[in-house]
Amino acid sequence: MNKRLLIILAALLLTACADKQQYYQAVLEQMEKEPDLKDYKITPEYMADCVVDLSAQNMPGVFALDPQRMTAYRSYAKMLTLMKAEDPKKTMEELRTEFGSPKALAEAHTNYTESLLECYTTVISKSEKESDKKEPTKPAEAPKEEVKK
């Protein structure tokens, strides 16, 4: 009995990792296209980690191995790769069905977008704080008085 439970748990864990990894790869592809990341010297991997973690907090499912969460990871990945699909219109209809309604699909896209913006805000403010620490401001020099001879 314990062996079966362990095998089932291992299978769920592998599936969960694969679904999350698929979503991570889709986000990473999006981040590699972002020109702002280069401007702020942020790695796409770091930003993708942030977006995946933050958006996962608002996905259906209570915990990482929840079947609803796994379905959400797959659906979010499909949503992000919509333009790569052979038939985007058909894929859009599938997404509406997977999410349950067009409104739910729009909410999922909003979740992704808000997570992306929140990560930009957090990462950029962090990098600005770090650059402020690295470049201490020089005290203003007192004006030199001319010495008359």
C-alpha cells in the first residue's frame, strides 16, 4: 500500500514539475523579447521566476500539486504561446473552454500582466536601491575662497 502511494505521489510530482516548467518556459520566452530588461540589466530568468511565482499565487488550486493548479499552468502556457499556434482562433476557443469562460480567460491574462508589472516594479526598485548603495553621493564641496596676495 505504501509503495503504491509513493509511486502515485512521485507521478504527481513529476507531472506538476513538468506543467510548471512548461509555463516557466513560456514566460521566459516572453521575457527574452522584453527590451526593458536589458536597459535595467535584469536577466530574463530572474524576471521569469518572479512572474511565475507571483502569478501562481492567484491561480486556481490550493497548493502546488493541486490538479486545478496543474491545469492552470498548462492553460497559462498555452495562453502565452497563442500566436505560435497553427490555428490561433481555434486555440483561443480552446482557451475559453479550458478557463471556463471568456471572462475567466481575461482574468487569467490580467493576472499574468499584473504579475509582470509588479515584478518590474519590485526588481527595478531593488536595482535602483543597489545602485544607490554602490555609488555614494559626494558631499558638496565648499566654495574655495580666493586668497589675495
